[in-house]
Amino acid sequence: MRIEEFVCNLYKSGIETIAGIPDSTLNQFCDYIENNENNLLKTHIVTENEGGAVGIAIGEYLATGRAACVYMQNSGLGNIVNPITSLAHQEVYGIPILFLIGWRGEPGIKDEPQHKFMGRITIGMLELLDIDYSVVDNGTTQQEMDDIFKKAKKCLSCSKQFAIVIKKGTFDKRELCTYRSKQALAREDAIREIVKWMRADDLIVSTTGKISRELYEQMDSIRGNHKQVFLTVGGMGHAKMIAYGIAQRRRSQRVICLDGDGAVLMHMGGLAMIGQHPLSNLVHICLDNEAHESVGGMPTGAAGLDYCKIARDSGYPYVSKVSTKAELSEILSEVRRREELAFIQVKVAIGSRRDLTRPKESPEENKRAFMDMME
Ligand SMILES: Cc1ncc(C[n+]2csc(CCOP(=O)(O)OP(=O)(O)O)c2C)c(N)n1
């Protein structure tokens, strides 16, 4: 399916505002709207999380009487359940919203373990949420697509939500935009520096996406194993609270959270909670490339934000911003010396190696090894 025609259908159905969180299944779509190639789009907002995008869609309807479009990976369904069930559903306010949902973990298609369960329940969840839907793939014809948009329009006009579930490879391949930043430090080099600095009994919780994959590789290559690492393979935005949960029970061990700026933003309230109840053995490191690099590199909804300032104002006693390997190494030594809750914002470039590998063990095996290491 050509992305141009798909987006054209979207505008013809009266959509003027699009909000969401990018996903690799929707790369072609995200790229197209981010660059507003046909100049038809009034508003595109990358939100902090998918629930926020539903909020914008509710606001759009209240202000204009128009439905908005909300796009996301199916893992984002978790973040929209509350604003749908308690606000947008027709038994509450009846707000029309058109969802575009990238289907990871579709049954029968090979995908990562964190996508399997959600992939299997995606359609069931839509049914449970009372959201009508159609599934599309690269075999969907233009005529079928026109019919789906007609069905969607009818649904929206009855104050209901409608979802188009998009399978992997639905959109024809076209050259994707390469997002760049002015930073020179590669994220992987920053991770290597952190791994070299770690001690044998430190614990590390890493965030969703390529940060975890890079950490996994660096641990194996520098330290010979990765048993000190808990990979937050899904549940984007929750790594810092997992690290906090461990740190408060393992006070004699240093716990490091390796976060991404998109993930910090996704559930930023955690910064305030951690800052107000500081743990001296917790080190929170945010690798800030101002982008959702793992899923294509689109800017986050708050690119350029001073995360250090927010951490400081939230109550983190020690904060620092660095952008070179030398600065990072100096600050890591300082953090080790101080023994107090710390936040380090590391400004890194957008990009990753093409041949980056994935964890070889199952999440269950990694969990076991991590827990055994603490015994
Ligand atoms: C709830 C949820 N929404 C969306 C995704 C898809 N996703 C996986 S990684 C990622 C980007 C993470 O961005 P960031 O934390 O800034 O790290 P980066 O990839 O830039 O290193 C996204 C959007 C997800 N896994 N979960």
C-alpha cells in the first residue's frame, strides 16, 4: 500500500490533528506526517505517551467537533485503556477517535518475546474496549482501504472509536528520513564507558529498545557476562521505578538505571517521586538523543528538554549534564565518591549499529540469572 494514498484517505475522512508515539511498524507513516509532505496536516503532536495522545484527541473533539487520529504500537494499548474506558467510551462522553495501531507480535509471525502476549491479545483487547476495527496488510487494495475508511467514518459519526490495525510491512518501502543531532558522542560509546566504570556487584536496569541491546553486548564483551543486568524489554518508561524498587531492598549495592529520554518522558512523574524519596544507592543515567531512536529516530515530544533541571527540581541531590566521554568518566567517578542519589543526562548522537544483536536467552532465563546474582 502506498503511504501517500493512505494518508490522503485519512485527510479525506476529516482528520486535521494526529498525535501519538512512533513505532517501527508505522515508520513510513511517521516519517510522512512528521515531514508533512503533502502540506495537508494542520497538527502533528508526538506526545509523552499514548494516553496523552488520547487526551489530545478528546480536546480536539471538544474544541472542533472533529475526530483526531492517534497512532501507536500495540504495546501502547496499555497506556490508553484508562482514558478510553473512563472518558472516551460512549457510556461516558462518547468521543470519536481514529486509532492506527502497529501490530507487533502478530500470532504466527516471528517477533521478540515482549511482543508475543500483547500481539496475541491485541484484537481481543479492542473487542473488550468496544472499539470497532479493521486489519490491513500489504495485500489490502485501494478499494478495500476506501471501504475501511467509510466504515471508520460511520463509526466516528456515532461518537465511537475505530482502529485500523496495521500489520508489519503494510506500507510500500520508500526512503526513510535520517534524523540527526549535533551531538558527537555515540550512545554505544557512552554505554561502554558506563560498563567499564561499573563494579562487579553493581546492578543495572536498562530501558526498552536499543539501549538494552547495546548494554547487553557491551556487558558480554567487556565483563564476559550480563548477569548484573535487568533488561526492561517492554513496559517502556518503567525502568527507573524497577531500579528504585531494587535499590530500596538492596541498600548496600549500587543500582544504576540506564534510561532513554523518550522513556523518561513517557512516565516522568517517577522523577518527582524518586526525588522526594531519595535513595543514596541509586544512579539514574538518561542517554538523551532527543529522539525515539529505537523505532526510527523521530524527535520525542520534548526534544531539547533540560532533564537535569527537572531532576534537580524534583529533589535529586546531585545532577550533571555531559556530552563527551571524558566528562562522563569524570562525573561517574564523582558519583561513586558522593554516594547519594544522582541523575546524569548524557547528550548523545542519534544512531546505532546495523548489526546490533538481540539477547540470546529468554526473559525468564535473564531474570533468573539476575536474581541469582543478588543471592
Ligand atoms: C508503551 C510503548 N510505546 C511505544 C513503544 C515502542 N518503542 C520502543 S523503544 C521506543 C523509543 C524509545 O526512545 P528513548 O527512550 O528515547 O530511547 P532511544 O531509542 O532513543 O535510545 C519506542 C517508542 C513501546 N515499546 N512501548
